[in-house]
Amino acid sequence: NETGYGVIMLKADLWFPSIIWCGKLEVDTAWLKNYADNLRKADPKGHSVSNHGGWQSKSIESWDTSPQELMYFRSVIDREVKDCVKQAGLPMLQMSNLWFNINGHKDYNNLHDHQNSILSGAFYINVEEPDLMGNIEFHREDAAIHFLPPLDKYNHFTSQKASYRPEEGLLLLFPSWLKHNVNGNLSQKERYSLSFNFTPRQQPVMQDGQQN
């Protein structure tokens, strides 16, 4: 044109995005709740990692003696993670461990990540009062907060955290390095959830002369 200016179409390259996959699963949550109750009854002390109060089961890492219903749940998660792996260009992954969480009144989970894994997840088994039982929050770790002015409305690009309300049947999958916490349960009822990690799938050791 006469001004000498051209029109340039800029393309947005998304580098280092924080991906959170979410959706609802149709699985037998009643069975999972009962299984968690039985685990707590057998081990009332449980395990403590990021949880402040509440009960957390010991990590389940062997599937040889797992009930059929738990193996089915694992297969459903495997299917979902397989799709996420393709989307993100990750290597093939396998579930390395899972554990159950029961948070009662005022129980919460401190800010943490899941080291030594690639993808992690949370599944909500029983949530009777979703608005009171504590959102899970994922936090960004760059310095954007020091650059952005106060905004009337925040979005996926400008927010400092992503918050998800617990719902029965809700599945969240996320990179294991994404720091997150769980707010306190303000209900008098207990909230049941299940967490798990995925690591790179181990390749079978090949003998001399063997091929994949």
C-alpha cells in the first residue's frame, strides 16, 4: 500500500504450556468408596505425605492381588492416559502407584508436586457437598504476577492458578511437576478421592539375538 506497511498475520506458538485434562468417568464409585473404607479399617493410621489431617492409604504399587474392580478402574485410567500421551507427544507410560484419600472437616493438602513421575491424576469418588469440600488448585510458577497489572477479568493466560471444584466421578490428569494444593474441607462430611502416578513404560530386557 502507499504507506509502505504490510499486513502480517502473527501465529501464536504455545511453548511450555501447563495442560490439565478433565472429564467425568462412569465407574463404580460406590465400590471404590467401600474399598477405601476397608483399607482405612485395616490401617487406621494410614500414610502422611502432603495431607494435613485426614487419612491417606499406603501406596498401592503391586497389582498381583488387586481386586477385579480395582483392575478395571486402572484399565479405564490407562485408556484415558494413552490418549493424553498422544496429544502431548510423551513416551508410553504406565501406572506406577495409586492411593486413596479421605478428607474430613478442615482437612487439606499442602502445596506439592509428584516427583519421579510424568503424569499424575486425581479422581473423586464421593463428594456429597461439592461447594464446601475444598477445591484443588494448580499454580503457575513463572514471574507473571510481578508484571501484570490488576485486571478486571482473568483468563487461562493471565491467571495465577487454576481451581477445580470436586465432583463425584471427576477425573483430572496433569503433569506431575505442576504444583497443586487442596483447600480445606468445610463440610462435616468426608470427601473421598483417589490419586495416582504414571511413569515411562519399562521396556523388556532383550537377550542376545532377540529383537523387539
